Amino acid sequence: MILIDPEKCTGCGTCVPYCTVGAIEVEDGLAIVDPHRCTDCYVCIRNQVCPSKAMGPGPLETFYDVFRHVLSDPTETTADTGVPGRGTEEAKTNDVTGRFGKNEAGFAIDMGRPGVGVRMKDVETVAKAVIKAGLKLEDAAHSPLGKVLDITTGEMDPGIKDHYLLSIIIEGKCPLEKMRDVLKALREVEDKIDTVFSVGLILRTDENGYNPYLSVLEEFGIKPIRGKVNVGLGRPLVP
Ligand code: SF4
Ligand code: SF4
């Protein structure tokens, strides 16, 4: 958690709107950081928003503290945890990895974005729902979530459940026939959590950019936006 030096803080409030998750308040002329809300994203200190230099990073004492910080600060290296960012590598490099096959649907469920943040126990709730619906999650070698969650059950490591992160991605894939079940599970679970999520769907298309399963989205009232198109210029490791 960010620490405020009470000797230096003037209570000016400059830092308040910079906090990505609304964790700072000014009370009785002093900035107060909510320890249960601060993600250790370091936006406030990285941008040196405090004119009095009263803000500084608190200690990251446990693996879970480091995990929270690394997942919330995009400028951080992954050396401490060995986790590769928030977990989008597979979707972006399918040309080379061939991770998503022709008869599979990939999901990247971006928890806490945009701009809200996420309590890890809410990640557990969503992970359990989609696993039950047939989504096979990426393992710890490919997704940071696998470091703190049993990918076969969705059970979360108790040590991380109450931590608040800026965002984390639940990433996995399922046979195309299960895509409808996963979307249904997401619709059902969205009212049971106290945050937002966006869903990235990864589908392989024919040469005309078509996949018949795109029409499944219409059943859920979802108009797809093609955010990223992987055009197939890489050299596949997997045919
Ligand atoms: S910007 Fe600095 S001095 Fe002003 S309220 Fe925040 S911590 Fe205190
Ligand atoms: S580190 Fe991030 S979450 Fe914590 S007080 Fe600063 S901006 Fe807010």
C-alpha cells in the first residue's frame, strides 16, 4: 500500500483524482489510502503527482503483495513472480503458437477493466462458473492466474482472495460447441460479482473472415467488435 508522510502531506487533495481505483481520500487535512483498495499500481508515485513529495511505496512483504503489484503496474518486470504480464500472450501470438485450433473458441475474460479494479475472490467466482461450463484454463506456465488458482476447479489460493488488483485475465479455451455454455455462464455470474469484465473471444476464421459460431453472439444480444485481427503471417509451431 502507498504510504503518506503526515509530516509532509498538506491535505491539498491533488493526488485524489489520480488514483485509478478511488483509494485515496482527504480527511482532516491529511490524505488517507484505503489499504483494502490500493492495488499498488504506483500510478500516483510514478507520475509524481504529490507536490509535497509525501507519497511513497509501502513494503511488499509477501508473494501475494508482489503479485498484486506486478499485475497492476504495467511497467513492472515479471522477474519476481515469473508471471508473464496479465496473460494475453497466447491470443496475440496464435500465428506462432497455434494455441487456438480451428474447432476451438478462446476466451480472454478481462476482470476489472476498464478502470474499476477487481477483488480476487470475484475472479474465483467467475473462474469457477466458466470452468464448470467447459472452459479449460491456461496453466501457470502461460497465465499468471494459474499461479494462484487451481485451473481444474477454480479454487483460489486463500492468501490472495482478499487482494484488490487493477485487472487480471481469465484465459482459456473450449470446443466450439461449448462456446454457448461459457457465454451463458458469464451472463449468469455477472450479477454475483462486484466489478466489471470485458470478454475477448478468439476464433479462427476462413479466408473471408467468417466463422459460423460468430452468430452465437447474436443469441446473447452481443454485437462483436473485431478488436484485433491476426492475419497469419507467423510461422506456426503447431500445424
Ligand atoms: S497530493 Fe500529497 S500533499 Fe496533497 S493530499 Fe495528496 S499526499 Fe497530501
Ligand atoms: S498505488 Fe494506485 S491504487 Fe494505490 S493509491 Fe496510488 S494510484 Fe491509488
